[in-house]
Amino acid sequence: MIVADTNLIAYLLIPGEKTAWAERVYARDAHWQLPRLWRSELRSVLMSYVRNRMITLDKATQIMVFAERRFGMGVDIASADVLALAAESGCSAYDCEFLALAKRHQTLLVTSDKKVLRAFPELAVSPEHFISMAE
């Protein structure tokens, strides 16, 4: 089990230059835990693709429905845990929801967010690093 950040989900579901990395992470560990926040963040990502005419609104809706079926609705995270991690690190409370979930499950957050990777090297790894850990 891993915690996947929203960008990793987007890379997996929206074809692009990082899709292959996301697919390799998913092939290595398909049990992704997510905080409830992931759905709102993915909706924002999808809308930026729609606004930039990279996908249609219908396609964005299809991706979102598929994502919710695959990953579920997410889990609640204790606010105190999120706020403590954000205060300690300077990372956003949004990012710290994913980190708090990884900490709760004693697993890794797989993310490309450089600030998170620097602030939490014991909890966060890049997709490339995660894949190399299995080789």
C-alpha cells in the first residue's frame, strides 16, 4: 500500500509524458490510499485541461467517474495531524493531508512535489525512486 498524490493520479489517467512512470508505480503497488481531498484536487486538474482545450468536459467527467470507481472517495484525516505537519514543514495543509495519511499507515507518499520530497524524505519518494526500490 502507498499513498499517491493527486498529480500521480492525473499522470495515470490523463495520457502525457509522465503516464509511463505512473503506470509503473501502479503496476508495482495498485493499492493506493487517498485522503478525501484528492477528488477536489483532481477536479481542478481536469478543469485546467478543459480550459486549455486539452480535453473536453465530457472526457474530464469520464475520467473523474472512472477515478472515483477505481480509488474510492478517500478517507478522513485528523485536522490536528495535518496542521502539525504543515507547521513543522512549511508545506501546504493540502499536501500534508497526503503526508498525514502516509504517516498513519506507516507507508510512503509517492509524489513529484519537490518541496514535499525535501521536507519529508522519510515519508515521501518520487515515482522514479519508488520504482527503483523494487529493482
